[in-house]
Amino acid sequence: MLQTLPMCGLNVQVARWEQRTRKLSRAFGSPYLACYSLGSIILLLNILRSHCFTQAMMSQPKMEGLDSHTIYFLGLALLGWGLVFVLSSFYALGFTGTFLGDYFGILKESRVTTFPFSVLDNPMYWGSTANYLGWALMHASPTGLLLTVLVALVYVVALLFEEPFTAEIYRRKATRLHKRS
């Protein structure tokens, strides 16, 4: 699990490098193909992270205080809530919007503000965190709870870099459109 956490920052670094140099877009012959390739790698790394998370939880003892039907169903509810936010975010953003397409110059008409973004800032990250928390609670895992905190912290750090960038590129796009009209 811990070895996959640095990869969370690496995908943003690769995307920023692409934004400065456009080398991936040139190598793949298209910013879309480059973005789909990076997105596929990110998906595979997320599967690996989830697998490592589950393995770490299962290899450690359960916490008796968490091992109850009430906590299990709370975890199940969090897992369901998280899935709604992750899947609806993906639907609202599309593949390229989800997987750093803005760094490849692939922008939406404007920032997405519909559900789930109308309810929660960064619903993909917080939905994913809810999934890990729910999974940890369902398995009464103190290790899972600790790893969930670590995942949330990585997301907070990622947002420190992503949020200003996203705001700036959409501000620039709006300025360009305003100058044309």
C-alpha cells in the first residue's frame, strides 16, 4: 500500500510535464490518445492500490469494538455513498476530465458544476476516501482506518496542486472567449 502512495503525486507530475512540453501528445500523435494512455495507467495503479489496501487489512487483526452489525452497515452505507460520488463524478467529467485531460489541453466548455460537484467539491476524491473508510469499517480494520487517513492526506496534498491549476486554466479560457466576443 505505502509503495503505491507516491504514484498519486507522480501522475500529476507527468501531467504537468506534458502540459509544459506536449511530448506525450506528440509521441502518441494526439493529446486524446496520450490522455487515455495515462488514464489507463492511473486506473491500473488504483486497482493495485485497492488490492494492497485490502491485503494490508486482511493480514492484520480486527478491532473488536468495530466488529458489529451497526458498524458493518455504516461501512456499507459509506461505501454506497462513495460509489455514488465516484461514479457520478466520472459521468459528469468523462474519461479525459477525470484523468487529467486539462493538462493535455482537453477542456470542458466550462468547469463542471452539476451533481455531484453542486453538492461537494472534489467528489471523486472524497467518494474514494468514503469507499476506503467504508471498506475498513466493514472489515473492522484498524489498519484500514489508518490507511484511509493516509489516502485522505494524499488527496488533500494533491488538491493543493490541482485546484489552483484547474481554476487558472478555466479563468484563462473564459478570458480568451471574452476577448473574442
